Amino acid sequence: MARNNSRNKSQQPESSTPPPTQSSPPLSVEVAKQFLEIQSRELDLRNQELLLRQQTDKNSFDYSKLAMDAQIKDRERQRTHKRQTIIWRYIFGTVFFVILTAFLTYALYIDKENIVTEVIKAIILFGGGGLGGYGLAKSGEKSSDSSENDEN
């Protein structure tokens, strides 16, 4: 069989010219026009997409500026409210202290030392209890904060 294959190869004429290649037929004018129209539409669509992206970016920028302005105003109002709250606390504390001092001074003026000592005892007991409760609450907040940090 090897001989048959070699004979078949030798019997086939060897040509020095390459086989003819099939070239694509030339494009007609209509096809070229359609191709150019499609390319033109694609460019128009890309241009519209670009304009849309630019508008979206501009809107995002405008929104973020408005959001930042609103946040600035909100924080300013928050600071003002906190400042007013602290001022009113001091005013209330001062008025309460002045009234209490006036009452104790009047009680001492009319020789009622028992009333003065009982009021001072009450202030010490309630003040000590309040401060103790406040300290206990603050230490509870710190321990819960540290336990949350330990879990993370």
C-alpha cells in the first residue's frame, strides 16, 4: 500500500502556481451606503450616551452640593440647639441655687436652724444618690462599649 500511495502522489501533477483564491466580491454602492449609515447611527448613539453620562454626572454633582449644604445647615442648627440647651441648664441651675440660698438665708434669719439642717441633709442625700447613679450609669456604658469592642 505504501507503493500505491507513492504512485498516486507521483501521478498527481505538481503545479507551480498556487491554487486560485476566492476573493470576496466587490461591495456594491448600496451596501457601502448602508454600512456608513449604520456607523453614523452608532456614532450618534455613542454621542447621546456620552451626553447622558455627562448630564448624570452633573446631576450627581449638583445633588451632592445640595446635600452638603443641607448637612452644613443641619449641623449648624444642631450646635446652636446644643448651645442653647446648655445655656438654659445653667440658667435653671443658677435660678434654683439663688432661690435655695434665699430660702436658707431667710430660714437662718428667722432662727429656724432645724429647717436649714434638714434641707442640707436632703441636698446631700439626693445629690450623693444622683451622683452615684450617674457614675454607675457611666461605668455601665464604658463596660458595654468595651465588651462590644472585644466581640468585634
